[in-house]
Amino acid sequence: MVVGSDISRYPNTPRPTCRGYLHKRTQSAILKGWRKRWFVLKHNGYLHYYKHKKDEGKCRPLEVTKLEGAEIGVDTSLGKPFVFKCIPQSRNRIFYFCATSNQEMKRWLEAMDKAVHP
């Protein structure tokens, strides 16, 4: 049982396909750089992210993005290792993510690819 998550309240809910911390590139007018965020990729193909792991199931996500039809892939343009990007089908923004290792990046890319092509 996962405490502090909707999974414990709804035991028949499928577990997320992928979850964990990633660094997300921030490009707002005020803040620039990388922010560590807790990401949850649900079985319905939606990527949720929270400020902290403990917020999952307790707070509304900071953002929810539909991955179906999105473009995903490794990105080397930022000169940083383990970076990958996601361009949702709406094309209204580009998400840049940074994993802690190549293995972690591959885990996320595989999970996202399944969400992109259900």
C-alpha cells in the first residue's frame, strides 16, 4: 500500500507506468534553469508533475500533459548529459527533462514512447 497516494484509496486503479524525479527546464521570464520535480506517467497517457514526491495524491499537479501523438527523443542541443525533450501534439511548448543517468533516461523514454503510441 502506498501511503499518501490515491492508489491506497482506489486499490483497483492501475499503478502509474513510470514515476520519479526528473529535472525540468524552466524558461519563464523570471526563472531560468533546471528545477527538480516529481513526475508521474499514468496509464491513460497523461504526464503529471508535482513539486515534491509527497504531493502526489495530496495536491493537484502543477501541470498535466497528454503525451499521445507527442514527439519525444534525446536532445543534445543544451550540452548537458541525459537530456530528452517532449513536444506535445498541441505544440504550445517544449518540455526539456534531465535524468540522473542514461539508464533512467531510457526508462522514461520507453514509458513515454508507449504513451505516445498507445
